[in-house]
Amino acid sequence: MREFDYSKLKERTWDNEIMAYVAQIHEFKGKQDLFLRQKPVELNRLVEIAKIQSTESSNQIEGIITTNSRLKQLVENKTTPRNRDEQEILGYRNALNIIHESYEAIPVRSSYILQLHGELLKYTAFSYGGKFKTTPNEIDMVIENGEKIVLFKPLEPYETPSAVERLCEEYNKAFGEGIVDPLILIPNFILDFLCIHPFNDGNGRMSRLLTLLLLYRTGYIVGQYISIEKAIADTKETYYEVLQQADMGWHSGENDPKPFIKYLLGIILSCYREFESRVSLAAKTGKKSNAYDIVKSFTENTLGKFSKQDALLSCPSLGSSSVESALKKLVEEGAIIKTGAGRKTMYMRNIN
């Protein structure tokens, strides 16, 4: 049976790329409190945006979707689910809210992981929410000719409960003893969780919820303001590639977790950089800046094409109509160029 002995991590050497990621994320963590004091109103708006994006993206990776308007209503608790997809989306929203609001009171234990899984599937008709898998599962891929290829075979159902128990125990022991930086320990835990694949359904979404939980409990709270799930969804192909690389030889304990560690640290760092960029923009424009000034500052600091939605995300203190009016004025002045129409409308700086 697969063993989970994180004490061995202290004997490993980590390459310069991993150590550079760790150092930069530490630096951003050191600036977190400064960011959080700067623009509380804008930060509250970032939380709202991140919740919507996280709920949408984590479910979208698994093919669970709804319309943008329905998604927003579900996240804001203004409607009830109409179908299975919306039931699962609502469950993710609830589990995400619990982690956002109560992460300090959720220890890394098997029983709490089961409770989170129960919340995830709370609104579905499934009877296995909050229970470990009862049938074998596998991670597979369907190629172009329709053939299914098995990428990884997780642990058997009878092995699962004790494996998750040991996984949590070893994580807590390693964290308590400080044998390795939490930024290296956390990806190892998530990789092992995914390889166990402990549930009949919801393993990917649970892994992303647990990523947030572990990061928050160690002081890295960027996921509250910038969606880590969206960053993963935007790089989904790479996500699956590094998982496939990192789980080779997992059952015998001979796998190399470095590809997954690098990937996840890169995701976290990109979210911190985005967080700093949005907070800096808010600070730069100041209290007396109007919508036009704020949007203009955004366009002047944006490379390539961008949409109205991009401007809304980067200017969290503004509403949709204010951003739209500012973009229209900037187009009329010739500061930016508008291309496309309707949902395909894009903008870019006028370089002439």
C-alpha cells in the first residue's frame, strides 16, 4: 500500500526554479497586509468577483456549466438551481464560502474533508456526498478516434479511508515539525489527494477547494481576491500534463512531484502578481479619480487587446455602465481602438 512519509521531503533537493517561486511568493506574502489596508472597498469587490470566477472555473474544468447570468444569481443566492449542473455549482459556492469565512476552524483531517465533500454535493440527488468511493475509479482520456486511454488508476475503495487518514496525519506532522516550506508541502498533499482519488465524484473540485484551505491556513490568502481556480482553468492542458508527469510511479513511491509543484507555485505567483497590479492601479488613481481616469490608467498599462470584462475586473470600484462610458469616451478621443461587435468587442491602445 502507498505510504505517505513527508519527512523524506527534507532529504530532497529542489532546483533553482522551485526555490525562486518560493522566494517570490514569500515576498508577496510579506506585502499582503499593506495591500489589504490600501483599498478596502475595492478589495471587497475583488472578493465578489473572485467567488464568481472560482465557482465558474472550477466547475467548468469538469464540464459543469450554466449561463453567466444564472451563475451570478446562484453565487449571490438570488435563485435556486434548475438542473444538476446548477445543483453542483451551488454546492461549490457553499463549500467555497465556508472555506473563505471559516478556514481557521477547518483542520486538515479526514472527517473535515468528508464534510466539505458533503457540502459540495449537498443539492444533488447523489447519495455518496460526504462518503468515500464505493466503486473503483480511474483517470482516463478520450483521444480523437474515440478510444479511451487510462492515464492513472487510483487506490481501490477499500484502501481509501485509511489512505486519506494517513495523508492528513503526515501532512500535519510535517507542517508541525517544519521539515519543508509549506509552499512545497501543499502541492505534495494535493498531488497525493488526486492520486488517491477518494470520491465517486468531485475529486478535482475538492482538490481545488483543499488547495485554497491549505494556502489560507498558512497565511497565503491571495485566492480570496484573485481566483486560483480561474488561473488553473486558463492553463487546463498544462494542468493535466503535469499531473500525468507527476503521478508516474506514484503507487511505488517513485514518482517525481516537481512538475506539479512548479505548476502550482507558478499559478499562485501569477495570482499574487495580478493582485498587486489591481491594488496598485486602485492606489494610483486615488480617491478623487473619476471612472474615466481609472479606466484610462488601466488601458495605459495593458498590453494587447482587452475586453470590457477585463476592464471591469481590473477596476473593481467601478460598475459596468461607468466602465462602458469611459471606454466609449476613450474611443471617441482616439486613445483606444474598438474592434468587433457585441460579445466579440475588444479594445486596444492606439499606438499612432
